[in-house]
Amino acid sequence: MKKELKRKVDLFLQNKKEIKSAFKFESEANCLLGSYLYTDLDKELDIQKLKDAHKIVIDKTNFFSDYRFVSIILASKMAMTRNPLKYYNRVNEYREILKKKKKFDNLVNIFTSLILCDCEESINADKYIDKEIKIFNLMNDKHPFLTDDEDAPFAMLLALSDKKENRIDKEVEECYKILSKNIKHAKNACQSMACVLSILDTPVKEKTDKIIDIYNKIKMHKKYVDDSFVLTVLATLIFIDKDNKEIVDDVLEVDKYIGSKKGTGLWPFGRATRLLFSILLVESTYGDEVYKDTKNSIAVSSIIVQEIVTLLLVSNFLLMMD
């Protein structure tokens, strides 16, 4: 394994071990996701700061709050800022705006709020929320049985781009049609993948061809790549400007390496989960290269992948640990 990639994987495993040790009653999934958020930004865990941030979340919410379900995730993001309380308050402010505009309040609003928080301080929240609602409605008009609340954070990621709503809608649909023809029995995942691909401003055929080729190469070795969550994060490999075979070799090597490590929460069960994080760690190591010359400060793959990972907590992510 390449030195840079191995360092990232080892940091991920060490961070996860420390989080689980400090929060013994937290689920493996929450600990893994918290660890990844640190690792993606190449940060070692400051366990005391994480505990302090977690206490803020607990003190400010009741037992039935949606915040409690993602307390480690939110606390991890808070702890990586200079002012954890300020970050929490901003998340809550954005959540209230979303609640007012969308007339519903659920866990998805928290994820969408995290996306807004991770953007520039000067962002015009109302503008992007209105744009996100338009994009979501366009998606829902085309695919009412595929589109649900869980697509809202993807719509927000798309809203943050410079593309107009109709162009975004058209590109997502083009990507979806190509993906769904080549990746069978995974229409919901194909729509999510289409959203991820549409973030990158390159020709539709170019990016769909790349991801389909990577999918086929991985499937030769890992049949459980067809898991809907794995497929969603698979699309993030579009942010790596490397030969497809090299990308796949790296993913498979990380998967094998993690599988050899006991005590990670990924061995000997959760093969799909292991593959999912292998993909994310490879993207995290090499994905930023696509954006090194970008003029769009919002379009940074680390932010995109963080939010996609956080989104995966919705619904039945824990089932992947079986």
C-alpha cells in the first residue's frame, strides 16, 4: 500500500479506537463515521475537546431530540472548530430556517444544516435553501417514487454550485439514465450517484463511463459493491484524477488491510461497511487533487464526502454492520 494511503487508513483506525474507548455505549457506525470526519481532514483526535463538544449537544437537547441520534457526528464536527458552541448554534439556526421554509423538521434538516455550516461564513443561506428546494422539486417531479427527504442534502450540495437549477436537473437525469441501465436493481442508489456525479463540472459521458468502469472492476472482486450505500459513496471516486485500475487496486488493498485488523468494528463482519470506508479513504487521500485549481471555494471534495458520509446515517445504515 502506498505510504500516504496507509498513513490515512492507520489514522482512521486509531481515531475510531479512541472514540469507541471514550464513548463505550455509542454504536460502531457512529464511532466509525466520527473517526472518518477527523481522518478526512487529516486530524488526530483530541478526545477531551470531543467530550466537551459532546456535552454541549447533550446539555442543549432532550432525550428524544434528533441531535442525540447524531451526537458523536455533530460533536466531532464541532470539536474541529475553534468555537464548538458557535458551530452548534449555527447548525441550529440553519435548521430553524429549513423548518420554516420546508414545513417539516427531521434528521435530514440537520444534515442539510451541516452542509451550510461547512461553507463560507458569508454564505447567503436563504438563497441556497430556496435553490435547493427548487432542485429537489424538479427531481421529485421526474421520479416521485425515488425521491424522498433523504435526497435533500444531495440537492443542497448541488445548489451550492454555480449551475442553474434546470441545468442541474437535466444533468442529474442524464447521469441517472446511463447509470440505471448499467447498474441493475439499484434505482435509488443510481439517483444518489447521479447527484454526486453532477457536482463535478465535466461531460456526463466522461464521468458516467469512469464510474461504471470502476464499478465493474470492483464487482469482479467484491459482489457486495451493489449495496445501495456502497454505490452512493462509490460515485465519490469521480473526484480522483487517476487511472481507474489504480483507483480500484487501492480500494481493494485498503479493504484487505482493514479486514486483517481486529478490534476495528469492521472485522470479521460488515463486509459492505468495510468496502464503503475503503472507498472513502481512497477518495479522501487523492480526491482533493481534482480541485487544486478550482475557483469555486465551495466545491471541495472533502466537504462533499463528509456530508455524503453523514447522510448515510439516515434510515438503516446500521444494517450494514450485519
